[in-house]
Amino acid sequence: MQPSIPNTYINPKNHHVGVSKLRLMNASNLRELNGTIVIQENDKPLAVLVKYEEFLKLQQQAMAVLETHAVLNDDAEASAIWSGLEEAKAGKTKTLDEIRKPSKHPK
């Protein structure tokens, strides 16, 4: 079974638009865009158009995936993560108040 991937950033409202209709669209039409436009020619998808804000969200999400991949492929980083998870399971944790308390050791 394939894991479920949250669809937080991709708007499932796809609008299929032919190239000729796209030429008729203006800035006002694009500002009112609610969803993703799939630009096609002869019923063959050519490109996808999303609002700029949506694009930035997609880009942030892609960067987060790449950063996670890099961390998990770094043996030292992955080992530290697993070690921290094991410590948490074993109850070796501190409350936020304990962490925020000033140190009793003089500097």
C-alpha cells in the first residue's frame, strides 16, 4: 500500500484550457484564478499555470523534501535523529521550564 501524501499545497481544482483560449485571458482573469490551469493543445497537456503564491508554496515544500532527504542521507545526522527518538522513548526528556531555567553554574 502506498503511503498517503497530504495534498496541502496543490489545488485539486484543475481547469483545462486550450492554447487559443489562453491567449484571450488577461491579468484580471488570472488574478481571479481559483485553481490550476492545465494548458493543452489538441487535448494534450503542455504546461501548468498556478498563481505565484501557490508556486512559492510548492517551491517551499519541494525544498523541505530535499532538505529532509539530505539530512536522512547524512549518516551522522540520521544517527543523531534516531538517538534522540530512542532517548525520548526511554523518557530522557526535559520540560520547557527545565530547559529555560538559568544555569546554576557560574560563567
